[in-house]
Amino acid sequence: LHRRRHSFPTRRSSDLESGKGLEDLPTDVTDSGIVNDEDKDKKKKGTKTPKGAKEADNSPMAMSYRYLTSAKHLDKNFVAGLLGNAIRETGGWDLNPDADNGSHRGLFQWSYNDASRTGRWYDFMDTFLKERNISESQYWAMDKDQKRTLQLDFGLYEMQEGKEWASYKKILDQRPSTPEQWASLINQHFERSGEPAGSPIDMERQGNA
């Protein structure tokens, strides 16, 4: 069956499912990383920049934030919530794309079984990358910034049109509007960490956003 492709919340979209193409929207942040006057007005209404991405530097957090808000034109609250989860999953603000606990790997700790090549990690390796003509050896030869960008793209793909489409729909149905709300709902429905909403670790994810 053909699945409807969900639009991600964008800067000018008050309706989370406006359907307007992301490529038609202006960037959130200038190439220099300087927030413009419109951004300042938005901040007064509750939008905030993650504390790890406040400056136009080349830290992993700042680069990821600029990539998602500028190149992908995504809403800052959504991005803050998404990256707030990645901080918890990888164990730090450096957003290590090689983070691995023995059964889960990457920015969002996708499950994997190397012997059977199963789990969400192998959806990334064997489907997502192959469709982009990137071999496994090419991927592992990349630097962390390149890996991180591909993993962010895969996470968005999962939610927008991949296997996590239904999970993302559950998040949209609750119409989150703050970084904290996005962080908690992404934890509950995309990460599925098992940490109840409002639990200490869930609150940590919200605090990271």
C-alpha cells in the first residue's frame, strides 16, 4: 500500500501537516548561524535554541542543528526535541554516530543483530544507504560528521515515510508545540525507551532540548 508522506513541522507551518513542500520554505538560520530579527520575535513566543547550538561554531550539536533548521527547513522546536533525544542516546553533546552499547547503535540507538543483519540499524545499512549508492565500506570510511548527517537523514526518513511512519503520526496527533513536548513524545513513540513520560530520564531528554 502506498503511504502518505507526512510533512515535518516547518518554520512557517502552523499546521503540522500543512503539506507544503519543505524545499519551498526559507531557511531558519543564516549561513553564518546568526539568528535574524524574525527569529528573535519567535523566541519571545517560546521557541528556543538548544543550549548546545547557540553559537555559530563547528561543534557536532551546532552543525546538526544548523543542518536540520537551515538545509532541511525544520521547525526549531521539533529539532530541539529530536536532538535532545540524540544527546541522551549517544551519551553526550558530541552526538557520536558510532555510539554502541552492544545491541543498539548510532544517534538514536537503532537495534541491531550483526549475525543476522536484522534490526533498524540494518534498515539503515542495507536499505537506506544502498538506495543512495553508498556501500557499507564507504560508510565506515566516512568521518563522524558525514555519518551523523546520514543518520539524521535516516531518522527523518523513518518518521516521514519509513517504518516509523505510524509512530510519527501518533506524535503529530498530539500536536506538540514546545521543545520539551517534542522531546518527550519522540522518546515515547520513536525511541520507545520504556521511560514513562515525566520520569527522570524523560525529563533529562526534555532538559536537553
